[in-house]
Amino acid sequence: MSLHKGRTGTGAHTGTGGGDGDGARSRTEPRAVSVNPFYGEADPVSGMTTEPPSHRLPDSPMAPEAARQLVQDELMLDGNSRLNLATFVTTWMEPQAGELMALCRDKNMVDKDEYPRTAELERRCVAMLADLWNAPDPSSAVGCSTTGSSEACMLTGMALKRRWVRRVGDRYPSAARPNLVMGSNVQVCWEKFCNFWEVEARQVPMEGERFHLDPQAAAELCDENTIGVVAVLGSTFDGSYEPVAEVCEALDGLQERTGVDVPVHVDGASGAMIAPFLDQELLWDFRLPRVASINTSGHKYGLVYPGVGWALWRSPEALPEELVFRVNYLGGDMPTFALNFSRPGAQVAAQYYTFLRLGRQGFRAVQQTARDVARSLAGRIGETGDFRLLTRGDQLPVFAFTTWPDVSSFDVFDVSRRLRERGWLVPAYVFPPNREDLSVLRIVCRNGFTADLADLFMEDLRALLPELRAQSGPLRRPASVATAFHH
């Protein structure tokens, strides 16, 4: 069964003319891909304008250059990734990194015996991250690469659940249902985890100007069936760090009162590659004994093209051995712990390159530049008088803002739509419970979004504001589409 259905509406051709060689098309048949005569090769039968079908395999091959040009022409209609201020994902790397990735794109990461050096690079990256995150013994820390933070969260969640199953013994599954405590601002992968692995999601809602997890409220939701608490180091909604140390302190108090011992997982998809360099005094990592595992996205502030993530546990005891599989049919006896069996080694090689290339000082310089751009841009947006800043980019290089209550001629969705006309992709969306009344814009400042680009963005925003202020009111839309972005 395919979960991706071909388009028949917008892709349907309603006119007549050349097609797959069979005359006029019906209204429901997807149109063929038009070909510039320059792309093709002279052919006595089809000439130079054969149009390959767009939703079924063509009957015959096509010249490689023609096929490449056709795909390239389609991709021109995508947005410019460097102007995408919605995504956290890395959109620029050095050419040298691209060359290394090309060397490894055909290597399957699971084939560790066939590609031992690629496997060694993965092991070194895990050791480097364990040291960066202050694991008790970095040389013995357990971890693995993944396709991204979503897979890493699934793996760390599975480990939390399996440790809980061991703890409750015969009471599972007949008389107990596990639960996981988190803020309502978590990335959707945690809701997926709870759904897929039959765990109750207990979410702490937002309240007032608190847009992430409240430590005491989290502890109050915990009981003997809680597998863990998720603390997010860098909320995707507004870029703020959740108070990991305070969460651990609240759970310490819970254990003293009730004996219930609840581990913490830190979802550091973005912040785990920011805080070690810019916020070294902040306690959030394995220095806190209650933190059992941490994940991050190498393809976000790890500065690598998608997709690579990392999952680490503070010690072998935190990852139940029965979850680790031994791969021996490919040769050797290599342990693996991942949901995806086949994926290229290119991103792992690129991550190791980036670690070597930058070192701690280089990462600190890159991340500080991103934060400086974010803080400067946030300040200038606040100075327009139309927008209220929720955050200022001084944790993640990310900030969220909304219109002031007295702004009645436009809303954040109007701003997002008008910026898109100028090439800027800035998401507008509604906050989760209990702040559904709050709609915001959010800007992510990544490596490659320079101070010069920030200046150009401000020029475009200032040019749009007089037109927006002159509107009679916000352009209303149905509630089902009143968002330009989905977490």
C-alpha cells in the first residue's frame, strides 16, 4: 500500500494536443512532461519533442542529460532553501563536505563489516558527542547515528519504556499502561512515539507567558507508570530552552516523597549543538545524574545536510541489551540499534568532517554568529512598533513574535503570505493548548543566513508594512487553513 497518492486534480490536462502518443487526453489523465526540443536527440520516429508521462514509467529510455534537465526544471519551482526561515535544517555546507559525501553515498551504514572505516567514523562521532555532553565516561558511552532526531527520539523512548517494563515486571501489560510526561510544545515525533508504542502522552499545557514545560507540573503528572520526562533544549515554537536542571530537581523531590524514580530524556535536537559552545554554565546534560539520554540533529545546528541525527545514553545500563541487534549475515558480528536498516554513510562522514573542520572554537564562532544575527534581527523587528517579541534569539538563534493587540489591519498570516511573495519563507502558526489564542511568526537563523541577508529581509519587511497597515483588516480564512506551517 502506498501512502503517497499521485495528483489527478491540479496535474490533470483538460485540453487536447500531444500527449503519450495517443491523441487527445481525458480530463482525469495526468498531463505529460513537456520537453524543450533542445533537450532531446533527433529521432526518425519521435523527433525531438517526445513527452514522457509524469505519473507512470515511460515506455523507452531517455538521454541522461535530457532526464537531468527535466528534473532540474521541475525543481526550479521550489523555494530557495537559503531564504527559508522556517526550517532548522542545514542549507549550506562547504564544497569539500559535498565531495566527501559523494564518496560515501553508496555505502550502507548497516554494513559495518564491509565498511569498517565508515563505522569507525560513526563511533568517533559518538565519543565526541559524549565528551561534549559530559558523559561520566565518554569512552564507554553508548550511542548511534540515525536519520534524524525523530528516529533518535523513537529509540530513546523505546529504551525508556523497556527499562520501565523491567521495573514493573509482571504488572505489564495486564494491569498497567506506561505514560510519558512532556510539554505541549514538544515536536510531533513524541506524539508519534506514544501512538506507535502504546504509551499515554501526558502533556503539560502552556499557561500565560510560559511557553514550555513547568517543572513542578511535570512532576505532578508522574506516577509509578511514568517511563520518563522529556525536556526540550530549544522549543521549536519559540526557540526557548526548557529548564532541564529544574525538572530534574522537581523529580528528585518526587522520589524523596514517594520513592518513584523517573528518568529524564533531553530532546536537544537543536540546543544540544548550541548550549555546549555558547552556554557552558548551563546545566542540562549528563552532568545531571537523572538525565539518561540525549538526542540531537546533526543536520540542524550540527551543520550537516539532512539527514543525520544522534542518540546517546549516559552508560550501557541506560540502554537495555535486548534492544541491540547483532548483524552477522553480512559478515562479522556488529551491534546495531536503529529503526532504519539501510541508509547512506554520507552524512556520518560529513558530520565527522564538520567536527574536525571546526573544533570547539569553530563551532563557537559559527553558533555565536547565528545568535548575534538572531538578536539583532529580533531587535529591529521589535522596533517597527507593529510586533511584540515573545523571544529574542538569545537561547536558540530562533525567535517568535506576534502583532500587538492594537494592530487591527493585518495579522501574522498576512505577513507570512506577503513575505512569501518576495521569496522569504516565514512560518505563521497557532500555539498549542492552552494558548490557542496566540498566533505567531517564527524566524530560524542558521549558518548561511548572514547579517547581509538579515538586512535584506528587514528592507522587504519594512517595504511591506505600509501596505499591510493600509488594509481594512486581516484577510480571513477558514480555521482549517489558518496556518502557514505545521510542527
